[in-house]
Amino acid sequence: MDVSVIVPVVAIIFVFGIPLLAIWTDYKKERALIEKGLYEPEKPKPAGHETLVWGLILTLVGIALLIGSFTVRDQLLLPGMIVGAIGVALLIYTLVIRREKPNG
């Protein structure tokens, strides 16, 4: 066989084989822990944690685009307002979720 055929075949085997091997070994590890009675499921993250992070990121990016559009006088005003509005909406959503489900 030619090297130009072997390299892609080996690459495809590794690209699909390594993730499958990782999933299989994790499955076997969890099954062994369940059989021994030592398995503890993952604790869920507090409600609204991810939306708080993304809300802060998008709000600050929107503010940065707005400030940049005022100093550069480019067409970034509308994208800055859109990103900032999405960020503020995520922050409001986080506050609503935290009020509905108190920690504890």
C-alpha cells in the first residue's frame, strides 16, 4: 500500500477510536464503582450559574463595543447594543431563576 492511503486511514481510526475508547473506559469505571457501592453521582451546579457567566460576558462585550464605536466612529453601535441586550437579558434570567429556586 502507498503511504498516501495509509496516513488518512490511520488518522480516521485515531480520530474516531480515541473518543470511543475514552467513553468506554469511563463507562467501565462507573460500572465498577456501582458494583462496589462506591458510586456518587455528580452534584448539580447551582441554578443560573452558566447564565450568570454568559450574561456578564455578553454585557461587558456589548459595553466594550459601544465604547469602541463612540471612539472609532465605526458601524459597531448596533452590534454593541444587540450583544449588550442579550447579556442583560441573561442577567435578568439568572436573577429570576435564583429567586424561584433558593439555594439550600
